[in-house]
Amino acid sequence: MNLLKLPENEKEDFDFEKEDDYPEEEVVLEDLRARSRRVRPEAVMGIVAAIAAVLLIVVLVLSLPYMSRDEDPETAKEQYIRQTEPKEEVILEPTISKTEPENPTIPPDRNPYGRYDFQYNRHNYLLLQNVNSSPGVDVSAHQGDIDWAAVKDSGIEFAIIRLGYRGYGSGKLVEDEYAKKNLKEAREAGLKIGAYFFSQALNIKETDEEIQFMLNMLADVDLDMPLVLDWEIPDPDARTKNMDARTLTDIQLHFCGQMKKMGYQPMVYFNWHQSENLYYLSELEDYPFWLALYQDRMTYPWKVEMWQWTSSGRVPGIRGNVDINVFMPH
């Protein structure tokens, strides 16, 4: 077969371009490609900073509902109780003389009731035998929404309701978010009601601030149970950690005196340790005492009118644990 041959001068028109036909243009293109693939360090840092800022905002927004709780002394108290609660039941016994008391923090009036004077009733609440007494709860926002009709039907007769607290770090006064609701609905359910404020006061001035806070909360509320300044050291780093017995006794004397003048029935709340180390109880005898002692046998040697005998009680209408008390007015 004969192939058609083109003239040499026409053949050149069909040659493909060689790689080195345009060397300068190729260098420029490669340089542009390299630059496009290269990311500047400043740009990387900017992107990382933007992502971190977005994550921080998300964390802050999600934390808003819990920020006030971090300052709640009742939260710290509950955490401490869980951490220190013994695995087996321990019955506290008096470590002081049962004859003439020499310790000035000890009130002279002895407890007329002993370990076997309290028995569980059919609702599983502790009551005095053959003596007038009544079971009740003390509640705060930690119990959430409460079905007060169910609480009443279970045999509970009264409720001591938290009005608010002072932050144990900042000292800020905070209203309990469920206080007004609980005061209203517990009354409507037919329960007797009292109230308390979780105090972190360091002096009389701060006590007056807390008194005014309570009065504002109770402006349209009638109480038929005691009004209490619940003063405690809820955390080792709390602002109240260095309190002394003289100052704290004066704070309670001032609070109780002011409340009594205004027609309320004040009451002094304490646990066994506080009664022996942070109060001159003999100076507070004009007011009833509320003891926190988590056991079902009464071993405290001195007279009290209310006993908070558990912090992990169960009551129909209340989700989770709740403090249960027995009230035995003298």
C-alpha cells in the first residue's frame, strides 16, 4: 500500500508542542499552584481561635442554668453529706457529762425524751409515743415541682419552705425559684407552713439584709410554723468557715429578737457539732431549737422542739430525697 507523503514544509504544521516550548509561563503557573496549596500560619491560628471562641460561647450558654446553683450552700451541703455519710448506721452518743453542764455552749434544760420514745407510724414517719407531735418536711428548689396534695395525703402535716439563700462564696442574696409556688400550693393543700433562709451572714449588718429579704418574700404570707435563719458552714472554703461562737450566737439572738417583735415565731437550727462548738445555747433558750441529727433514735441530751431525723426520706408527691422532721412543741 502506498502512503501519501506530505511535503516537509507542510509536515511541520502538524507537530505537537513540546514541553519546553514556553518555559517561562510554566514556571509562573507552578509558582501559583504552590502558593494556593500553602496555608499561612496566621490563617491557621485565626481559624483555631474562631473555633475556640464558638465553643466557649456554647459552654457558657449551656452553663447559665447552673451558675446560680454553684453558689447555693444547700448544694454544697448535700454533696458533703453524700461524701461523708457512713456506710453503716452510726448512733451518735453524748460525749459530755450528764450531770451539771460546765460547757457554756450547753443549755441547762435536758431532753425529756430518750431513744425509745420515738416510733414509726403507719406512714413510716417518726413520732413521739403518747405525746403530741407531728411529721413534716423542709423543702427547697432541690425538690423541684411538688404534688402537695399527695404530700398531705401521705400524713405530712407541715412544711418548712426555703425562701432563698446567700451565696457561700460571693455573698449574693438569691431567691429560691420555687419559694412562692411552694408557699402557695402547700397552704392550698391544707398544710401548716413555716419558712427558712439559708444564711451565710458574717455579721449583724448582713443578718439585717437577710431579715429584710425574708420580710419581702413573706409580705402577703401568713405563717403558722416557725421562721428560721438556717446558718451552716456548707463547704470547707465557704465564706463562713472562720465563724466563732460569740459572733454566731449574737447573729441568732439578733435575728430571733427582731422576728419575735414582728410577730413571727423564730427557731434556731443546728446540728450536734454546731451546738457544742458554734453556739452559746444557754443564751438562746428563750427560743425553740431545731436539731439536725440523722438517725432514728433520739440520743441528743438537751431539749429540742423539732428534730430533722433524715435527709434522705421518701414522701409521696416529692421526687427524690427530702428532709423529714418531727415537731414536738413543749
